[in-house]
Amino acid sequence: MLPLDTEDLLFRIKGRIRLDGFLHKTDDKGITKGFSEAITEAINKVNSQATILVGIESTLFIWPTSHVSTQASELAENSSCKTILKFVPVEVNDILKKIPKKKSVKVEPVRVVNLDLMFETTRPGIVETVYIQHDGKANFHFKMTLPIDVVILVNPDDSWTKLQDQIVESISSQLTDMDKCIQRYAKGETVPIPQPFHFELPDQPSLTTVIYPAGIPEEEVEPQRKEIHEELGLDDKPYLRRSMSYNFPNDELLNKYLRNIHQYIVPPDTEDLKIYLVHGSYTYHHYAQDEMNDVGWGCAYRALQTITSWYKYQGYITIPIPNHEEIQKRLVTAGDKSPDFVGSSDWIGSVELQSVLNTMNITSKILNIADGSKFGEHSRTLVEHFEMQGTPIMAGSASLAHILLGIAWNEKTGITKFLVLDTHYTGEDDWPTAIEKGIDWKGEDFWMPKETYNLCLPQRPEGV
């Protein structure tokens, strides 16, 4: 996965390549052959001197195949990649730099260098001859625009010349993968547009790009995901669903809710404790969000929203994250509450969460802890949950509801710490304040003695 603290540069090259070709036959083989030929022509074009890279919000133009640019004296053959920062602004989430240091990890936000892919239509000094032929056979003309999106992580001191060659090679490779996508998913005269998606994967130092066909449901591309899982040695948890694709800095800034807030928290001493964390992505939901004053009664509703967001980001559900009224309506529909419950400010607990999840076809288990002082005795169960299920857990008492995102445990000594996301936080949705006040590792004394806790442990559906 991309390291949180990195000075590397992530080059992102986006553009549109237009396929323009003919089909000599309109059976399955004839169609896929015609598109393969058109993509081969596109690859040849990418490797020609007609290819141009343009810096976003910049006057920089680069011809990567010939290693020249409009800043030839600066971006010379022996230049380093970081030289481009003089001419192209970087995309970066500077807000992360403001995260308080006393409880959070050091963060050097990923810097993205955005370049547009374009092509010269004519080149000076070259006269091209146009030949027109007609063989008397019926041909069918087709057009398709391919959305190119290539990412390359580099050390700032790496060779600029080498990077240009790598960009051309990566675009060509992506076109080849798009051809494979068309070959795999074309059905008769229906040819889907290949689309690139980028993913963070365990033990991978950079992003992994996968080409999926537009308009094809997730369940129909699961065999492709399974093949990639086997190739990369991934386990049977989802990593490659479209909804799990990487959020670039500008995407993150546009998000209404904070995502994966736990990744910036300093872990407990790993020499004494083994850490088990939530798997995948979620968004942080808490008191007073969405212009709604639910302070004092809405913490379990917020816990349910956080849990629902996890299922949505992992691609298990497609419904919007429910608001309080929608949650109440689901409880009425499930038979747990009377109709006058809708619109009330009544508190709900773990059992109600289980009922609402059931209406979404999500199963869950309830773990009862009769005394908060005995919370640590259930550490093994919680460890197994995060290892096998990886979902956020709701821990509810008589009047409070928290989210568990992880556990740190020493099996020999029994010492345990809990990563707690606080649904009672009422501050702004900005990284520094939320990390300072909304999440932390807690000891066993965090749980109230003689208080009964019911934990809702949502279960993960099968499939990658």
C-alpha cells in the first residue's frame, strides 16, 4: 500500500484515445479482431512522436518518446523527476499536515503530478500521403473512446528520461489490458468500454490498476477478481471492487465525511501487543452531523451509519447510508417498533442495529458482556472477528454507543487495548480536530464496571 509518510511522487497520466476502425466481419471473432487491430494502431500512435504530455494548470508540454519539452534546458536528459515540480503544481491534501502530532503518526501526504495525454494531429516538416482504396467488400465503421488513466510512483531523484520511457510503456500496457477486457466481455455487437480503476493492496508499494468493463455488474466481474487474487496471493476478502478504488487527494477533499480515520493514529507498542484492525474503508459518522441535533440519543444511529458505510465501500450494498428516520422506518417494517417510533428521539441499541442490518440482508452476531470490567476476557473473540470478518463493531451500553475498529492484544499476558471511534464527538469534520477528539486507543478501564454491554458484530458476506 502507499506509505502514509512518503516523499515519493505519484505521476498520474489521464487522457482519451479514440479508436476509429472497420469490421470486415460482424461475428464475435470479427468484432473482437477489429477492435484489437484498432488498439494496436493506438499503441503505435502512443509510441510515436505525436504523443504529448501536458502539465495540468501549466504551460509545460512534453514529447516523451523524443525526450524533449518546452523547458528543454531544465528538463534535460540528466534531470531528476522532481525537476518537473518547478512547472507543474502538485495535487496534495495539505490538511493532513495539520494532524496533531502527540497522538497521530507523522504524515507526509502523497503528492500527485497530473499530466494530460494528447496527440499532435499534424507535425511540421512532414508531408503525409493519403491513400484511398475500395475493395468492393462491405465494411462496418466503428468508433470508441478509451479513458486512459495511468499511475506511476517514483522517487523524486529518479531519472526524468527513464520516467518518460516508463510513461509510454505504461500507457501501451494499459491499452493492451483494455484489449483483453474487450476480448473477454464483448457479447455479439455489444462491446463495453474498458475503464481503469486503481487500488491499494497489502504488501504492494504502489497502486495496482485493474481494467473493468463499463456497465457490467460487480457479480459478473467476480471471476476476473478471483483470478487477480490468485495471481497476487490475496486472501478471500474484497480488495478490487470498484467502490474500493483509491481516493486521490482532491477526491478526499471533496468527501463529505472523513474516511479511514484510524490510519493516522499511532499504534500501541507492537513489541508487546499484536494489532488486529478493521479491514477496508468506512466513513466516520457522529453526533450533530447532517445539520441534525441528535446529541444525547443518536449515538447508536451514528454507529449504524458507520457500519453501513463499511458495507457500501466494500461493494456489498448499493443503497445510500440511511438517516435516522430511514433507520426508524426499517425498524417499524421489521416489526421491532410501532409506527409512532418514526420521527422520535428514542435511543436504540445493538439488538435494533442487528434488526436494521437484517433488512439490508446483512447478518450479525450479538456478544453480551455482563460487566464492563470483564471486557478483556472477550479479547480472543474480538481478535477472531477482526481476523475473519474485519467489520466495525458497535459496543452499546445502557446509554452510550461506541465503534470498535481494532484490538491490540498480548495473548500471554492478556493485556488488551481497544481502538475506539467515538460517535459522541460533536466537532467539525476536519482531520486535525476529529483525530484529536474522536478516536483513540483505550485501555480496559475505558469500559464501565458493572455496566452491561451488547456488542453487534456484523458478518462479512462471501465472495471477493
